[in-house]
Amino acid sequence: MPEAEAETRPEAVAPDDDGPGPIGRWLRADRVRAVAVALIVVSVAWRAGLATRGWFSQDEFVIAAQVLDTRLDPDYLLRTFNNHLMPGGLLVAWGMVRVAGFVSWPWVLLLAVGQAAVGIALYRLLRDLLRPGWGLLIPLCLYVFSPLTLEVSSLWLVGLLVLPVQLALVLAVSAQVRYVRTGRLRHLPVVVLWVVFGLLFDTKALLIVPLLFLLTVFLFTSGGVWRSLRRAIGRYWPAWLVLGVLSGAYLAFYLTRPARELDEPNSVGQVLTFLGDLVGETVVPGLVGGPWRWTYAGDGPPLVDPYDVAKWLSWAVLVALVVVTVRRRPSAGRAWLLLVCYLGLVAALFAVTRLGGPLGPVVGVVPRYVADVMLVAAICVGAALLGTKDVNEDDVSAWPVPTVLREPGAFAVGLVSMILLLATIGVGTLWSTARFGDNWSTKYGREYLATAQAELAAAPPGTVFLDTVVPDRVVAGYFWPDNLQSHFFRPADHRPTFVTEAARPSMFDEYGRIRPVVVQGRKILPGTVPDCGHLAEGGRTTRIPLDGYLEEWPYVVQFGYLSSGESTAVFRLGAATREITLQRGLNEVFFLLEGAGSSVEITVQTPQVGVCTQLITVGRAVPAP
């Protein structure tokens, strides 16, 4: 019967409610994609955990103080910070500092979102550019787990500079790939859009333009050097014209911005040392999970310091990988040349802008300077290992495998060796990341601020402070005046009251504890007036010699006196003067004065008032024991 037949047909069976849901179908549709997303999530979560172990560093304190003292206007957005033109970053910082202040979790969340965006964009680029398969996860892991990019995901100012540029780099390359493959001009505005986006956050985004040209030459043309150049220029000249005009206009505008002088190198030897550090100490070990060891650098991120043996082994691994991929895949050599050329661009940029400054000797071992190199390295390593979709390389047997290596035993040995190598790199990456976290968790600035906040909350009413600098390990002296306490405490919940004159001022010691002020420096010579010392009579100027000469500098003056009445007085140090208030009786006053000289002068304004003094010290304020 038809009814019976219908009951026996599979189509008549009721739907299986236990089938895979939307997530299951998504996972089954592309297992490589699912694993890639999982790797990105793990990387972002892990890095967020590391970031929470640290806190703000020197640059963050400086820019946070500047944000609270500045209106949101073109002058603020279009100024340079340490020679970085970064209106997009300054805009984000302006809003975040005013909303979050010194609270760290909003910054960690911001960096996590940026890291996830770059990771997803990179996977999409790798999937679009390279041959499909599980091998796509190798270049993805090279970037998302690279220890050399930990600083970018931990330090919010570095993240504001680097993550948008990295995102712009990936998306600009993706758009360029589509433009080169199709020849359609509608992709060109997307390339320009992402380059502009990167330039809003850092001047280094200019390197995206030559990267696009080099990528087109090396990965999308064939033949010799001149033939490849002619093809890339002739076929895609609209891109180079538009990007060239954009770069020229940006540079012309950038050069009109006030900026400090470039830290140009002092010698050829300094440049060679820098190149050796950048390539040999930082980039090459970083490609195989290094640096494994870090050098503590105060509150800032640590510097790379690889073990010598591990460093040379990393070179051996890299050379072997280059040889194997080049012999196995003819186009791999062009991918490696692309990486070398981009690394050369980065090295040239920092060689002419950073080496002559106080931090010049360590520029080559600062990981954030090569964070974008690791991103390009992921693309190039993927192209060398897997090949691009655009190159017909069915003849990968150009390097035949010797017969002896085709034996099952030899194949097994090779497979085990490869697994051991990847496992070693993975363990090295874990070790490097863990040691970075150990360094990053030590934050003197966090402890200093926490102690100061607790002390301010318990301080009696009327406690006032003279404005002095914070310890160098919190904000270095070369950031002056942004290392002043009046700048440092602007974003804090409890802010000290700073004065320029007080009878009993306070200050913070190196741990953030409140202490009375004492002055160390030049003292006055003993006076000749019995039971008085030096006598300053009303209406007359009295010169009092110091026990040495003082160079021009902002000083704190401690003035102890005995006055016959109330008055004002003019205190002079060289060409600098300050009017102070005198009280009747035995008193003491501290005040700020910037000047130079070997003596001080006191002029009491009220004729009937006389002032005796045996205590005047001009120097720097220090906390009382």
C-alpha cells in the first residue's frame, strides 16, 4: 500500500532533533576557520590576562596629564607626541583618560578588541592570499602568539599607535590583493582608505605604501628584477600615483608640525650595532618563539635579551627553513625577499630617527619597533611555506626528494623531527610570554600612586605640597615638566593641593608617603650681628652671601627668620625675585624661585620692621626622614 511504502521510505522519517545546531554547522563548514578563531580567542584572552598584571608606564602618565590639561581642538589633535603625528590616538586617549582615568580594565578591553580585530583580519587575508589548508594556522600562530608583540597588547599608548596601523596594514594589503587580481579600480579607494586610517594613528603607517608596492612586485609578478618592476609599475600605475600623492601630501603636512630634532646616528659603528641588535637579537629569535629572556627596563616593557645558544640555534632554524622552502617552492625566495626588504625599511626608519638620543643604544632590542615586522613575517612565511593562489607551482618537485628519504622509516623520522621542532618553538613561546609577564607585573608607578592615594585620603585638612618631581623610576627626568607631581596626579581620584609658598609644606617620598619638606643645597654664610646673624632693616636691601654659586635652575628656598612685625619682603636670587609674606615672631617659610647667583638679597617693605635670619637654604626639596 502507498501508506505502508511511505512509512518505510527514509524521507518519511521524522526529522532528527539531535542534529547539529547553527554552531555545529558553522564548525563543520570550515574546521580550519573554527580552529583559527579559537586560537585568536585564546591569544587575546591570554594577552589580556598579562596586561592586567601590569599597569601604566611613563609615556602613559605623561599623555594622561596632558590630556586633562588640553581642550579637544585641532591644536591638540594635530600636534606631535615624541615626533608621532597621531590625531586618532590622541582622540581616543582624550576620551579614555577622561572616562577611565587610572582605571586599567577599560584600557585592557580596548587593546583586546584591537588585537582581536587584527587577528581576524590577518586570518582572512591569509585565507584569501594563500593556498587553503591547515597550514594557514602556522603563519597565524606566528603573529597572534609572537612574544615580540606582547608590548603592543599590554601598554595602552603603544597599542594606540601600533594596533590601528597593523589593522590598516592587513586590510590595505587585502584590498591591494583584490585590486591586483581583478584590475578593478573600485578596490583602489579601499586601499587608500585604510592607508589614511593608519596615518591617523602613527606616521609609521607611511611604510604601508612601499610594502604594497613590494608585495605586488614579489608575489604578483614573475621574472627578473627589471621585468617584475616594469610589470608592477605598468599594470598598477594608478595605485602608485594615488598612494604617492597621498604620501607626499602627508609628509608635507607632517613637516609643518612642531617637533623635536631627529636623533640621528653618531657613527657608522652605532648603526651597525643597531642592525645587529634589531636582526640578530630581536627579529630572528622572535620568529621562532624568542627571546626567552628579557631585561628589566623599569616600569616600561622589558627589552629582549636572548641566550646566546638559543640565538644561534634560531639562526640555524631560520636558515634551514629558507633553504628548504626555496628549494621546494621556487616562489618562496621572493617571499623571503619581501620580508627582508620590509625589515630594511623599518631598520632605515629607526636608524635615521632614533639612534642619537639617550635611548639610542637600546633601540634595536625594543620589541614594539618590530611589531609590524612580525605581521609581515606571518604573511611572508605563509607564502614561502604554502605558496599563493596566484602562482602555478604544481612543479614543486623541482627539488626531488632523494629515494632514501622516501622510505617509511626516513619519513617517520622527518615527521617526528618536525613535530619536535614545532613543539620546541611552542614551549619557547610559552616561556618567553611567561617571563614577559613576570617583568611586566613589577610596576613602581602603580605602587607609588596607590600609597600616595591612601596617604592623601588620611591627610589632615590644610595639607599642602610644594610641586616637585616624581621618582625617575615612575617618570624619567627627560619628560620634564611632565614628571612634576602636579602633572602626574591630575587623573587621580585624590589630588594634592600644590602651593608655591607655605610655612609647613609637605611632599611625597620615593614610595608615595607624605613627609615634611626639608631643603638641601647652598646655605648662607654666618652673619656678624650678635644674636641676629643677618639683619634686614625695613626699607633697605640686605645682601647675604651663600656658601657657593648656584646655576640657573628652579629651586626651593627655606627661609627661617625672626621678625619684629608683619610685612612683605622681596627675596632676590640673581635676576629672579619673589615677594613673600612675613609674620611677627619666629617663623619659617618655604617658597619656589628660579634663579642663579652666589648671594641672595632681602628687602623688607615696611620701614619699621626688622628681620633677623641665620637660616636660608637654597636647593632642592627632599622629604624629612
